[in-house]
Amino acid sequence: MGPHPMSHAAVPSPQTDPRGFLRALFDAAVARALPSSVIGPFLPAPPAGRTVVVGAGKAGGAMAAAVDALWPREAPLSGLVVTRYDHVPLAYRSMPGRIEVVEAAHPVPDAAGLQAAQRIATLVQGLSIDDLVLCLISGGGSALLTLPADGVSLDDKRAINRALLHSGAAIDEMNCVRKHLSSIKGGRLAAMCHPARVVTLLISDVPGDAPEVIASGPTVADTSTCADAMAILRRYAIEVPDVVRQGLERGVYETPKPGDPRFNGHAVHLIATPQQSLEAAAAMARSAGIEAHILSDEIEGESREVGRVHAALARAVARRGSPFARPCVILSGGETTVTVTSKGGRGGRATEFLLGCAIALQGQPGVHVLAADTDGIDGVEDNAGAIVTPDTLARAEALGLAPQDSLDRHDAYSFFAALGDLVTTGPTYTNVNDFRALLIL
């Protein structure tokens, strides 16, 4: 089940129930990005010809369900959308509609994602100028919509994807490589749809909300180059097969660029963004009498280091009332990274952020922190995130846990699980990236 958004009247008291208060802020952020709430105003009128719906992402199932519910029953509608395993809303799973939804693996692609991409490529062949392609794109689409470039195998893509995920590369860097080794991303899906009109609806999970970065931009022109992709692979010392290296060096895998006539008449709409979700959480906090400050929706960097920086800011507020007065909540979003230096630990970037934050807070009284991924899944675990309280380190010590050792082993999940402080929501059916809230009382 996903989160249950609360009305402002039901917001738990930050003073007496700080955990419940932080969870309510997270739920408000997620609710602001639910496809059923935001997609309606962006739907185009039915065309003279057919409407084909295609798409990929963690919100894909919910986006398809929302389009199906709102599209006129008398207007033709068909298509295929791919989402992550277990990310189809229960109602649409039990009673499928006019848009087929299939599931595949994330963050490392699998054969199901390859088959879905092949089917989508077939669906958009032979369309006319009277037809409309409605493309539903959300975070996670890069892995879910996988159609390797000529000479690149699925195993090659999987290995490169896995190496990128462990390298500490930023999301725009990872997606630059992914799109150049794809036959469907980086604008190529839109090129396949020509001459039909393409309307793309996006839920952003990337810092800056650049359409060409979200899910590696399958329907938008690409400004990055093969040379850029090769430079990223070299920067992170990622080994690739000779065919991949030669294809990038010779420009064989170049993507369609701005000005390509195949993009004429297309439209792209951002229907939900990280900033909008942070603003929804801020509004809820203010309704409870707590001033809210949004640092940024674009924070990137190593998760544990970003955690330490947030802790330093919270300590300054708690101890000196600067740069913000107490009580307040500090909000931020973006996409941090974890550079994996040892194997065997469990945890995603939210829990790693929190463990770095907890260590740096040093048990600071009055500071409570929640960090979670808005898709409900932190990395590949079953939790969305976790919560840090003023007594986190004391409780850990009582259990014989060593915070720094857990951090060194990238085992933040086990640390917070032992404390009973994991936040578990299940899939939320949307994805606007990391959510972080620091309550300073």
C-alpha cells in the first residue's frame, strides 16, 4: 500500500509527536505528485486518428491508470507502459484498462524490460500525421525501457549500468551513457513515432527537471554527445567492451539533436516536480505553526557527506538560532549518490544520508530527521527511508551497534532496522526523488 495523505487538520503535533509530524510531511510531498491528482490538466484533446499510449517509469502504472480513467470512453485508446515490479496500482492490476501495463527490473535492466521496449518500438511503427502518441515518463525509465544499440548486448548494458550505479556518478552522467547505448532513449522513441504528434507527460526525479535527463529522454532531443558519454566512462574508470568504446569514439551511437524536424509539433509537460512536493510539505508544516525553509530541490553529492552538511546546519539552528529561528523544519530534495567501497551491506541513499547525519548530529537535543525516497523504495530495499531522533546514537550504543562501522560497510538499513526506525510505505506509484526533513524544536 502507498502512503495515506493526511488533511492539514490531522497533522500530528511536532512537539508531542515529531515522528508522526515528519511522516505527515513526507505523505504530503508524495500526495502532491500522485498521477491521479495532477495529470488531468495536461491531457490533449483526442486526435482525428488513433491515440497510442507508451511510457516507462516507476509511476508508469499509476500514470496509465489516470489517463485511462480520464480519457473519453468513446475515443480510441490503446498502448503499453512498463513499470517496476510490484508498481502497478492494485485497482488497475485487478481490473486492467485500455492501456497494458507490464513490469520489469529496476535499477539494473532485465529481459522483461527489453521485451517491453521491443513491443513499444513495434507499437509506434506506421503511424500517420493524424495519430497521437501520448508518452508517460517518470523516474526509473532508463532501466525499465531498455533496447540496446546495435552491437551492444543486454548483458553489456547490465554490467555498465551496475558499474555506473556503484561509481558515484550523478544521474545526468549515468543517463548520458545510457541514452547513447540505447536504440530507444535519447529522443529515438520520438523519431520512431514520426510523423505522428508526440505529447510527453513527465514526472521529474532529477535535479533541475531537465526533460532530456528524466528517464534518459526517450522523446526529447539530446544535447549530449558520444564524446560526453565516453568521457564519463573514463572519469569513473568503467571498463566497456571494444564494440561500445569504438561505437562511442566514432560517433556511431549519436542521438537525435535539437532542430531535428522529427520533433516538430511535439509537446513536453512537467506534471509533477520535486520542488512542488517540497512546497506541499512546507505548507503543511506552516499549517501546524512551524516555519519551513526549503534549501533546494537539486542537492547532489555523496549521501553521507550531504548528511553531515545537513547535520551541521541543524546544529547551528538548535544551538544558536542561526541561520533560522527555532522551531522550524528544513526541507531538501535532489538525488544523492553512494559510492560503494565494500560489499555485503544493505541500504540506499536515504538511509546512508541519515546515518552520516546522525553521527554528525552527536545526539543534538531537539533535532529529528526523516529522509526517504518518494517512490517508497530506498535503493533495492523494502523501506522508503528512516528517521533519526536525538537518542538514536544512545539507543544504538545500548544495542551494541557501531554507527561508523555500519556506515563504512554501507549497512545503514540494518542499523535503522535494529532500532525500529525504518520508514516503510510500499510503492507510492510516483517518484519525485529524495525527500529530507529536519525538525528543530
